Amino acid sequence: MAANREPADTLPVVIDYLESNQNFFLDNPNLLSKLNLPHITGRNISSLIEYQVDHLRKSEQLLKTQIETLIKDKEQCDNLAEEANKLALTLMDETSIEVLYEKLFQFCKREYQCSHLLIFFFVEKRPRQDYRNLRFKPIHSKLRYLFSGLYNVNKPLCDSLPSEYIDVMFGDDSQKIKSTVSLPINNEEPLGLFILGSQEYNAYQQGFSIHLLNHLKNVFVKQCNALLG
């Protein structure tokens, strides 16, 4: 016959009472002889003390793993910040738009696992020919109106593009794109879009790395505008 159990709705009350009266079993030792805790962790543990020791070991290991992860994440963020700062200084001294784009693209490929870097400027008059995925679009381009919501939000968006937007921007490569991050260019004239596309799923998440990317975008746009004159 199965052992009698407390009704489910009384369990929180019992748990709360025992947590508030941790000497309960010390004050009532006769109850310990009536407790039945056979193999409570699926291992050959026959006492409550063994169970508590095993639980503490697991908790300690989990905490150690969490600390190691935090340390590793901090080191990665520090390294990324250092490399981004070096790149920003390089971009500010660059005198060629082609090289400006290439240096930023190579950095994003390495640090942000992107396969495509799309930069669109919406202009009244084309100042020069497009270079790779650095493109100049008419001020009333349909693409600009598709992204009007991004300008209203005015912050990076990760993996928020509908499939038809991806088709418009990435063309024949659209089926390869699994992740995107989109940043508005609206702190400088002309308005524009700065978009990374990756062939890896979940490549981008809001946080420190995206803030750095936004900073690099601003440096690129400022220097590009200076070169366009």
C-alpha cells in the first residue's frame, strides 16, 4: 500500500514551517526514526546527511561553473572592446571609402560571425558609385519606408526582419541568412541603414557587443561622410 501523503495544497505550509523551524527534528528526534528517504537522489544514498552533502557538492559545482562563465564572458568583452577601439582609431584615419568598408567588414566577419555587411545611404543625388554592399539609394526609396519603424524605435533590432525584407536586401543570398542585426543611421545626414547578416542561428543578442557595433557604425558613417565631402 502506498504511504499516506499530505494533500498537495498543504505542502507549501509544511515546507514554510520547516524552513522557519530548522531545529524541528532536533527537538523531535523520535520523528526521525519514522522518516523514509530511500535512495532519494537515484544513487545509493541511505541517510539525510549523505543527501545534504551530495546536494551541497552539486550546488558548489554549479556556482563554480557560473563564476567561470562570468569570468570568461568578461574577458571576451574586454578583448572585443580593445579590438573595436583599435579599429575605430584606424577608421578615423582612413582616406579611402573602399578600404574603410573593407576594414569594417573584415572586423565584423571575425568578431560578429557575419557573412554580409549591408550599408545603405538614402540620398537626393548619388555622390559616387556603389561599392560592394555599400549602396546609395534614392531618398524616397521603398527600402527607406520599409524601415520607418526602425527609425521610430531608434535602437538596434536583432532577428526582427520579416522574410520579405531579407529577400529585398540580400537577394540571391537571402536563403543563407539565419540571423540579422539592424541599426538605423539617423544621427548623421544622409539617413541610412546598417545591417549585418549571419549564416548562423541566434548570432546576435542585445547587449555589450551590439553597443560596440553601434559605436563602430557611428565612426564609419562620420568618416564616410567626411570623405564624400
